Amino acid sequence: VPQIPAPKGITFTGERPEFRKLVTRGAWLELITLGFYRFWLATDIRRFFWANTEIDGRSFEYSGSAVELLRGFLTAIALILPIYTIFFITVLDFGDYGTLMTLLAILALVFLSQYGIYLARRYRLTRTVFRGLRFHQTGSALHYSICAVWWWGWTVLTFGFAYPFTRAALERFKMRNTWYG
């Protein structure tokens, strides 16, 4: 009867000096480019971590690019900047009504941030390859955002007591929509 080898488990093979060199070089380039290099540094860091994380001797691959990250950042800025501007102007001109508008602005920004978090996770998953197969994420970012605002609202109303339930519900939503292959 042939023996089946025991699984090796998850290991990280990266070396600190190599990572330190990567981050130091990236920090200098960020300083020189006034932060513009951050997208290339984030891509390099992900490639380092993915390539050095192994399951049963097989490592992950990260296929994302810095240009994709830059494009996503510019899109987010293009969406958020007008919202900030509109709400800033309404606060200046409308007094007490402006306070209500500020609360609505905060709610809108929380909603958009949760939307962005879900899309960012989808991006990372679709750029992660293991054994030649990609991960992916289904589900609606809009639905996730609504659930997140609902659960975080309960967390605020209960002075933090709903926090564990919030985290569990949001993680459950993400994991039910995460796929490999």
C-alpha cells in the first residue's frame, strides 16, 4: 500500500533582510516621488508576500499591477472629491440644515468606504493565483455596503457590544462569496 505523504502546511519562506531592503528602497522612492511610488511599492510588497507564502510547498502568485492600483485610486478620488465639495458647501450655507447634511455626508462616505473595501478585496482575490488557478469573489458590493452600514450602525448604537456580531456577519458575507478556481 503506497504511503500518502503528510501535508506540509502553510509556511512563509521570506527573509527579513530581503523585505527590509524592499521596503527601504520603496520608502526612498516614495519620498523622492512625493508618495506617487506607493502603488509600485504596494505591488512589490504583495508579490513578495504571495511568492513567499507556501501551502504544501507551492507558493502563491500575485498578478496585479501598480497601474491598476493607480487607476483605482484616481477613480476613488474622482468619486469622493465632488461629494466632499458638495457637503462642504452645504455646511457653510445652510446652518442647522447643514448639520443634517453633514450627518448624511458621513453616512455616504461610510457607505462608499465599505463599497471600496469590498471591491479592493475582489481585486486582490482576482489577482491571486495558486497552482495555476485564480481566486475570485462574487456577490454585490452594493449589498455588502448596505449590510456593513447596518451592522456598524448597530455597533455604534450598542456602544460596541455588537462589534463581534458585526465582524462575524461581514466576514461570513465575504467568505460565502469567495471562490478558488
